[in-house]
Amino acid sequence: MLNVRVLGPVEVVHDGEAREISGAKERALLAVLASDLDRHFSVDSLVDELYRDSKVPDNAAAGVHVFVSRLRRQLGPAGGETLVRHGGGYSLALAEDALDSRVFLRTAGLGRELLQASDPDRAVLRLRDAVGLWRGRPFEGVSTQVTDLEADRLIEVRRSVFEALFEAELAAGRHREILAQLDQLIAEHPFHERFWAMRMVALYRSGRQAEALRNYQQLRAQTIDELGFEPTPELQRLELALLEHDPRLEWVPGVRRAETVLGLTGEGSAAVRDVLGPIACQPYLETSTARALVGRDAEQKVLAEVLDPEGPRRLRAVIVTGEAGAGKTRLVVGAALQAFAGGATVLVGRCDGYTLGAYQPVAEMVRWVLEQVPADELVAKVGEAAYGQLRHLALPHESEPVTSLYGDSNPNELYEAVAQLLRAVASPGRLVLVLEDAHWLDGPTSAMLRYLVRRFEADPISLLVTERPAEAAQYSPVLDVVDVLRRTNGLQEIVLGLLGPREVSSLAESILARPVTPSVAEALHVETSGNPLFVVEFLRHLVETGAIGSTAHEDEHDVVRTTSAPQSIRELVEQRLRRLDADAARLLTIGAALGREFDADIVRLVSGLDSISATRALDTAHATGLIDGVVDVPGRYTFTHAMIRRTVYDRLPSSERTALHLSIAETLEGHSLGTASQLARHYFESAAAGPPDRAIASGVRAAKEAQRALAFEDSLEILERTMKLVEARGSGRDRVALMLDLGDAHWWAGDVEQSQAIFADALELARVDGDDALFARAVLGRWRNNGAATQGFSASAPDRDLMDMIEEALSGLTEDAALRAALLGRLGIASYWTTPLERRREIADSAVALARASGNEAVLLDVLVDRQLTLWTPGSEAQRLERAQEILALARKLRQSAREADCRAFEAVDHLALGDTQAADASIRHFLRASTYLRQPFYRWHAHYLPALRALMRGRFDEAESLTAAATDESELFQPGAEGAMMLTGLQTLWLFYERGDLDQIAPLLEGVADTFGEIPAMNAARAWVAAETGDRERASTMVAELAAADFDVIAQTDIAWLAAMCFISSAAATVGDLDAAARLRTILTPYVGRNGLVWVGLCCGPVDHYLGLLAARLGDQDAAAAHLDDAVALTERMDALPLRLRAQLDRCRVAFARAGDPYPVGEVLAEVRAAADRLGMRGVVREAESLQADLSS
């Protein structure tokens, strides 16, 4: 039997014998296919996956077939029937128990069910079987888009399985036995409160109350110091329970007490306590089920199972698709009402294709909760900051924005605020969310829903979604949500077809309240095609016209067949509209232009009618069934169906439609009603009616409102529409100003290439127009993408054109201090490689002084960050760390997460240079936290490079390799071919080769870097080091001599790579025995003792003391060599940098050989070094240790 294992390195097991798959592409192909057994991968998709990190060759498709053939041969006799072809693609035909990831999920599910059934002992066995299948990171050694996504998902599931496992262990009374394993998991997940809570309960039950309380204080200090907030209220209640010896904490055989009563350690987040509520049923639910639901028994059964409160306590979702009028809403709403009657909290959000604003369906849910729950109660549950986010989301025109106009926005803060609200209002049983008309879902709402799905994957939440397949197939945001739901294994899909004659008959009888004959039902089915809405509207029309009455008559069949049956709802609506008086028809037309729902006051103001006449007219329209009042919202109406609204709107001639939108916009603006996005929509639609000035101004305001709402894609869309108006008008200055906003919006949306192109065009236009201020802003925008702090520095020659542009912009500005300061700040960075330090200091100091004088704190923050980069030199770490405090304080004040992330990256590098890895790790955690709030691939790729550097230092080489690959992928998404990212990838890969002993790979990598970036100053230092390490002593000796002849000044001492380069040359000089060079280098390096050599976040070559020890040993000063190497070993021990420590210890053993009477325990240390190096896979160190051991033995 053939089995595939992916929970670790990808491998195949045939009849119990493991088979290695040779060939990287073949392994990747197997991993991709195993990532989803239910999917048939097309050849094109396989090409994308297999060549993810490289250029796609012209014959890639043919190559896929070759890889398939090779893989089949390696799979053995079962290869042909296992790797099968489907049309133009391939899939794996494996049994469920033949793939370890599927076995893991199934076994874990069985364990959870046993735990839910209060059988903890058997649950433990199943759950331990599940986690025991893991051999490492899923798909280890393979990195493609689908395998990475699946690996991340499996890792999250594994963490939740451990939660369930420890809950079962606690319930079984094995609290003492799990303490050690909990310690290990807490070390891996230091802020995972559920693990902490379980450990506290386990300690308490073990008679160690004081230690349990100290655990709480330890976690509290940790979260306050490093994250800036208190533990959750649930954990605070646990502390109180510990203090009060709450009897619920005691273990009672077979009873899950502390785990569920306190709502702390239950499976997922299922145990919600002290919820707000009950939340009343939204009126929309009660007004959406008037029509009978027929022919949907099977679908209702599926929904009932999903909403069953006794079902699995995890996220479950149903997506109901069908054409307009198929009955999706009635099916879903009916099920939701039954859940509400059973005690569930139900919230509804509806999407609308006619609204520019983001988050509409979520805002509707939040708005209802705000109406139902007193503000003080809600603030007590979610906190003031989250409450402010929620209020601005739901009521933007009634609340102040929670982010500054030009500050960056943090979508995760809003997402988490919504998550807290949902948890706060959930009933103890379940929470049901209804998302209506998801085919209109916008991008920002899709992103929020994907976050919430992952956030609540293990919570008792049901999500009911309706959509029309035709629109959804053309509109991707809802498809992204569906993809995430499918990966949770909790999604069921219902396709609502049209009704058959029997169902049409049942529906007609429910409407007419009497039987109908089969021939009449058949005629209705033919005329309506079985669309439930058409059936209802058609029958209502027949009744209203008197064609059919309350009693049956023999010619009903002919009446149905011969009456002017509507080809669509339009004809029915038109007939009803014609029966309205002019005032009612006018008000409905205005309402249709406003949207699905509208306010009576607004349509009255636009129409010019007095209050009495408007009320009478709306009552008339209501009586026709075209509109209905929104329950509990006086003065607000809704069209009874979206198709009705659309019919009313579409019947307007184009000129009247334009004039109507202009009238609405002027009314809204004149009475300070509506949001900026609503104003923009109406001004956009009315732009043809006159000068577009107001439409342009409202578009700019709406774009900024969208940015404040974290809807960067919406902001971009609005600006693009605004740009069309500006271009039509032909105003040069307005066009350039808007181009700057558009370039900025593209940058925030992650499209750097387009952003740079727009800024470049704007720059030329501003230059032609002679507008100095706009030219300066365009230069700053063009430079923004190259000068953001975490990119570090250009890897090669400076951009002379850009420096010239900055100088040109400065020459045209004489009075604008803020703009001049910003330009000077960027000029300092641009001149880093070519300008002496003192001149750069003058530029940076002038920029800071100008910014302070201008009073513009945002510009001051920018130039303070720029100064950190401009003045970056080895040995100045303490000064930079001191200056960082002002940057952090100002970044927090201005809510500039981007600048905080920049500063944290600087801090991390400086702390690493000083050997303080504890402080560095804290800075990295702060950086990761800040960067997650920024929807910027630019920061995301640094969020991989920084941890990759630390993984290299710790000896976690596989993890480092994976992180570096992920960083490279992120950079390619953001800015393909970005120099900074390519250089960092090259540096981390180089050091990874060195640590693993793959020395033959380093020289080609260096030459590849040189070919890409040119001859950068530190390149020859690295070449000399590589030559010495690979045994090419002649070449190494020549290169060291050439560098020494120039007194090593070929590399500027202010260069960011200078200290690491000096370390590399020192190693080479010591190896080849160049005593003159060694003596000079010893003098150069001595001022930097106690530090590490780093190249930004690319690599850390270890303590300077290590290289001083090598130089001293070569010069015959063995005592100094021993002292330096002892210091190097001590520093690497403090840093938890095992690979660097092993190398320092190895060289210390060499010194001990040459140093008479040295008490250093060479034999013991060599044995330790060899064993540790072998464990880490450091083949070169293993060989050197073995050689020294042989010398020692002889």
C-alpha cells in the first residue's frame, strides 16, 4: 500500500518502506498534489507552483508532463493509478488513510468528539495519536503557494489540537503529567493565553497555588512590557478564582469544570461567558419570510444540521447560491429565525452593489448591536479603543475617525474590534451570522471576513451566505472568502434550482389560500420558469387585475396562459408604478437613486414636497407592495426586492438620471447629510450635468474617508474615477495633485510598480508646469518606494538621477520649510554611499532643524527616521538606540505604525550588534506586531527576514531557509527584482551555505550577486574569505595583499557592511598567514570588541572578538588569542547563538593546542562541538572537529 507523508519532509512509504523522492521539482509536484486531494490541478496551475521562485521557461508545460512521468516511476508499481490525469490536469488518487495530514485531521476530530462526549481518557489517546504523526513542519523542503498555505493551516490546527489534548488531560486528572509539555509549548507560543491558563489550573490542582499565581504575574508583566496591554478578562477572572480557591477549579473525575465554567481552556474559544444580550432579532429577518417556502426540504435539513446547537463546536458555514428570486433569502432567514428561537444570537448583513462604502454588511450588524446594547456595557466588554472603531464603522457621520488623515491605518485593529464584538454578543449556545447577496461583496469586507473565519475557526459560529452564481463568478472577493471557508472543512454548499411544477403548485396554493389544478400549476411553471419570485409576483398581478379570484373557475388555465404574463419583473413593476400618482412615483424614483433603503426625510427634501404630501405619497407606494417600512426605524423604507429598485431606477432616461443625482448630491451636502462616499457616488453620476468641480472634490474626500476606514482598494477605485473627471476637464495642476494621491494609494494597495510610474509621470508634468511644491511632492513620492526605512540601503551604486531630482526640487523651494526638510532627509539617505559622514550629518541635522521649525510633526517623524539611516555607522549603536526613543514616542502619538516598525527594525539590528539578543527579540516582536497592522508586502517581507536572521543564529537552518524563501516571495509580490530584497536573500543564503558546510555553493552565489549589483565595496572582502575557506590559499593571499596595499580603505568605515567585511578579511588574513595584514587588521578591529559583525538583517558573522582571536593566534600572541576567544564564546552563549559558539569553541581548542599549559578541556569541548554540529547539520564543523580529535589522539 502506498502512503504519502507531508507532516514533515515530504516522503513516500510503500509497504512500510520509506522511499526518497529525488529531484526538487518531483518532490514539489508530489507536495502540491498532496496539498488538496479533492482538486484537479491544471497544467498551468502546476507551472505556476513549480516555477514559483524562478523564471518560467518556454517549455514549462511540457516539463510538467516530464516531471509527472518521473514521479510515477519513483512511486513504483502503483504510480500510474495514484497519479492520475483528468483532462488537462492531474491529481493524486489516495485513500483517506494513505495521507498523514488527512489521518491527522480525522483522528483529531474523533478526539474532539470524544472530549465533547465527556470521555477524556479515550480522547487523550486519539489526540496524542494525531499529534504523534508530526515529524516537523508540514511540506518541509518544499515551498509553493498551495503547500505554504496548507502548512500554515495545519500548524494552526495542530495548536488547537494541543489545546483539546491538554483539556482532556486535565479532565482526566493528569494535571501533573502535562506540566513539562505545557512549558515547552509556552516557550514556542509565549503569548498564547490558553496554554498559560491550563498551566495555572494544572499547577493549582498539583497543590502549587503560589506558583500558579506567579505564572499569572509573569504573563501579565510580559504582555504589558512587550505588547502594551493587560491579559484578557477571562485570564484575570482565573487569577481571582485561584486567589479565592474557587471550588470549580478542583478536579472532579469525569467533569470538565475549570475548563468550561471559567471559559478559559475549552476547545477553541467555545466557552463564552458574561455575554451581552440577549440581542433582539433584526426586523429584516421578520419581514423576509412572509412568503411560504416550498420544495426546499432537503436544503432546510442541511441548514438545520449546521445550526444544530448540539453539533460540533466549531465554525460551520453554508453558502446558498441561486438566481435572483430563487428563494435564497427565505430559506436562510427561515433557518436563522429558528436558530434565534432556540437561543442563538443572529445578526444579518446585506451587501449592495450600489454603495461605494466599504464594510457595508458588517457595518449593518454592528449598527444593530449598537442600537440594542447600552454604550457603557459594550465599552466594558470590548474597551474604548475597539468601541471607537466599531462606532465609526457603523455610524461614520456621527463619530470622529479613529485614525488621522495622513496616518497609516491598521485593518487588523478594526478586524479585531469586530471579533471582540461578535464574541461579546454571542449567546452561550451559538452565534449565527447571515451574509446576504455576497456576490456584491467588496474587497475590504472580504479581507475582514477572511480574518474572522480564521479567528473563529474553532468557535461555535454558523455563517449563512447567499449569492448569485453569475455575479459571483465575475467578482472575486466572495470567492476568496469561499476558498478560506473550504479550507476550514466546515463549508457546505447548497445550489437552489428553480421549482418544478409540483413545487409551483404548492407555492401557488399557499398564496391563493386554495387548491390549484395541475394544469394551472403547469401553466404557471411554463410562464415563470419556476422562479419563486416570478410565481409570487405573477400571481399577485393576476389577483390584482381580477383575472383570478378567491375561488377557482374552469378557465383558470386559459387565463394563466393568455394573460400578458411578464417576461421579467420589470413589466409587473411598470404596471404598479403607472397606478401611482405623480408624487408617489417621484419619491420612489428618488429612493431608487439613493439605494435599496432610503430615508423619507431625504427623498422629501430632494422632491421639494411638504411633509404631509410626502408622507401621503409614501403611504401610497407602500400600499402597492413596492416598498416596505424598515421595522423599528421610523421614516426609513426599503424596496421589497432589489430587482424592483433596479427596475424603477433603470426606467429613468439618462438626462433625468444625471439631474436627479445632482439634486440628491446638492441636497445631501446642503443639509450635511450622508457620508463622503455617498456624496461622491451621486456627484460622479451627475458629472455630465455640469462642471465636475464638486464631483472631483467629493471624490478626493471620499478617497480619504476610505483610507480612514482601512479600505485602500476602495480609495484607489474612487481616485481612479475622480481622475477621469479631472482628465476630461484638462486642469494641469489638479491632475498632478490627484496623481500624487493616486500614486500614494497604489503604494498602500501594494502596487509599487504602478505607484512609481504614476509618480514619475507626475514629476515630469510638475516640472513642465513649473510648480515647485508639486514637483517636490512628486520627488518625495518617487523616492518613497526606494527609501522606506526597512528596505535598508541600495545594494549597489546610488541612484544619481534621483539625487539630482532632490537637489532640483530643493533649488525651487525657498519658503516651505516642511517640504525642504523632507527633501533633505531623503537626500541624506540617497548620498549614503558617496558622501563623507560629516557632510551627511550636516544634511540630516539641517533636515531635523527645519522640520522642528515648521511645526509639522509628521515630517519631523520622517526626517528623524531618515537621520537614523543617514548616520548609520559601526560603533554608533548606543546613539541610535537613544535617538530611537523620540521616534517611538512621536510615532505612537501620530499613530504611525509604519514608522514604529522602521524604528523597531533599527533597534533589533543595533541590539544584535551589541550582542543583546533578548532586547533584539523584543524589538523584533514589536516590529512583527506593528507590521501585521500594515497591509504592505514591503513590511511583510522584512517580517520574514528578521526572524530568518535569528533562526540562522540559533541554528534552526530549515526554519531560516523557509523564512528567507517566504521573504523573497513577498518581495516579488511587492516589487519584483527589488535590490534590497535580492541582496538580503543572497546574504542569508550565503551564510546558510556556510553554516551547512556547502562551501562550493558560496563562490557562484557571490559572482551572481556581483553580476546583478555590480562591484560593491565589500565584495572583495567576501571573495577573499571564501577563497580561504575553500582552500584556495593562493587566491586568498593575493586578494588580502591587494586590500592591505590600499590600507583596507577600499571599504569606507561608515559603510553598513564595513565591520563584517573587516571580520571576513581578518579570517582570510589569519588563514593565509599574512602577518602584516593581520597586525594592521588587529589595530582596526580592537575598538569594536564586544560587538558582532552584521550586514543589516542579512547576516551576522559573529563576535569581533572571535576574529581578533584568530589574528592574535596568527601573530603568535596565544594568551590574547585565548582571551578573545573566551570572550567570543561567552558572548555567543549569552546570545543563544549555537553555531557561532561552536565555531568559536573550535578555534579556542586550536589555540589550546599551541598554548603551553592551557587548562582548556579540549577533548571534552571537541566531543560536545562535534555532537552539536552533527545535530545541526554543520558538516564543515563536524569535519574540523573530527580532524582535531584525531590530532589530539595522536
